[in-house]
Amino acid sequence: MPSSSGLEGPFWRSIAVFRFASLAYVGVLVLRDGGEYAHPVAAGAVLLGMLAWSGVTAVGYRRPAGRRWPLLLADLAVVLAIILATPWVVGRPALAAGVPVLTSAWLAGPVLAWAVSGGRRRGTVAALVLGGADLATRDPINPSAFTGAILLLLAGLVVGHVGRLVVEAEARLQRAVELEAATRERERLARDIHDSVLQVLALVRRRGADLDGEAAELARLAGEQEAALRSLIGRVDAEPERAGADRDLRDLLDRYASAAVQVAAPATPVPLPARAAGELAAAVGAALDNVTRHAGGRAWVLIEDEEATVTVSVRDEGPGIPDGRLAEAAAQGRLGVAQSIRGRVADLGGEVRIVSAPGAGTEIELTVPRSRRR
């Protein structure tokens, strides 16, 4: 629940102002019509109780922790009790003669509180309960009573809808602020890394390239790490991953590019739904992990963008996979290919094809549809 200092806070302060303003109106009506009440002294006591309860709710709803069921239910119950006591306090003859009920506009307070706290549905429930109780106290029921109940229902619907929009707007604003802060921090780290680590790795790669033995191997490793690090800090995920939003698959797979892994992609974006793109990239990452462990680490990744499907191929020059090896690994509980690759692609409605032979390397082809099959 957003704090009172957020976008939702003014709603609660407005409800408190409404309660006291409507209570002042009720006080004017009691002074004007008190002589016609069946129990005018009781009406004065009820008015004081309404004043006290307005203060309780103003203080209680000020804090986010107070905007929960205990106070919301108590608020509804107090107003409901005053409505049900109206026929005794005012008297049915006076009500039949057109004397206003005790609560008047003040009864809308809980409806507004419920609507702001829980949206249209909760506001509608409170409006139906209080509006129904108000109609039950009237005999006969006149058109103005129906008008009041309908206005109460509309208030619950409209305020609840606007309240939800405000909550969503505040959540989006918070995400935008967090994203901006994360982007600035990432840019700062990228500058620091570029000025320090990348320059050292580049220096090691250049100086060791002309040497032999372990120095040359260190230079090669430094070059690989330099390429991987440059790819990592070069990625700027400016858009948050929202359900239903598209992501460019090329951006997700470029992170795997290094001196040992070459990524070939189309010149134009390869859009996929965010979840599908993330799962497909994770499957490609699992395939490259297998290449690192079993095939020396050198691999080629190819992205093919077709009209209805997207296919990513991962090829290596390793020793290949003997016949039956994948089934044997799955039976032994090693489910890297079965779950990390096949499982992810199957969840997207796609297919995995593995072509391998001993001594001829391995090619894993992952194909997913642009939309999930129904």
C-alpha cells in the first residue's frame, strides 16, 4: 500500500475533509429539524458519536497500516448502526413526513474509504450495504431515497476506479524511478570498468600476443574476458520486461558473444514476447554451457527470423554426442538438456532438434513460434 506521502495520500485526506464537511451539514439539519424528532436528546448524542468517529477514522486512515480490514469493517459497522438507529431516533412519522435521516451525506464516508482501498468492487459492496440499509429504514420509499442510493453506488464505482488508476500510476512511477537509478548506476560502473579493468585486459592481450607458452594462453584468456565484459557493459535494457511487451532477441543473445562464441543475427530486430525471448535466451545459454563443459567452449550461434517462427542454432566442433547418451543422462538424473533446453522450448510451444555424431560436433536447433499455440 502506498504511503500517505504518495499519490494515494490526497484521497485519504479528502475523505477526512468530506466527513467533517458532511457532518457539519448533518448538524445544521439536526438543529433545524430536532423539534420534530422522536428523541432529540438521543439525536444530539448520536451527532457527538459521529463527530468522534470522524476523528478516529481521520487519524486511522492517515497511516497506510490503518487502511486495512479492522478499521474498514468497523467504519462500515458504525455507520450501519447509526442508519439502523435512525427510525427510533427520528421517528417513523417524521421520516414519512420528509424529515432527512440522521446520516444524510455522512454515510458516504465508508463507501469512499472502501473504494480507495480496494477499487470498484469493494466500493460497490459498501455502497450496496449502506444504500440497502438506508432504503430499509424508510417507509414509504420515495424517489429521493432511490436517488441517494444510486448516487452512493456511482460514488463507489467512480472513486474506486480512479483510486486503482492512481495506485497503478504510483507503481509505474516507482518502477521508472528505480529503472532510472539502476541505469545511472550501470553507466557509472561501465565508465569505471572501462577506465580500469578493460584497459588492463587489453594491455595483457596486446603484450602477450607475441609471446609463447603460458603467456600466450593468458593473453588469449584476457582477450576473451575483455570481449565478454565489453558485451556485458554495452547492453542497456532501457525498457522494463513487461508481460506482453516485445524484446529484441538479438540484444539478449549478444551477451553470449565472446572470442570463443560468435553470434550471427539479422540486421533488423527479431522481436518476441518478453517471456518467450527470455526463455529462449536461457535455453541458448544452457546449450553454450554444455559446449563449454564438453566441447572446448568454441561455438557459433545463428539467429534465423522467419514469418511465423524464430530459430536459433548453436553449433560446436566438439567430440559429438554418442547415440543414446542423452537418454542415459536423463535416466541418471542429469537433466540439463531435458529441462534447461527442451523443457523451456516446449513450454513456448516450440521444438528442439539435435544433430550430432561422434567426432563431428553437435548442432542444437531451437525453434519457437511467434505466438504460443493454443
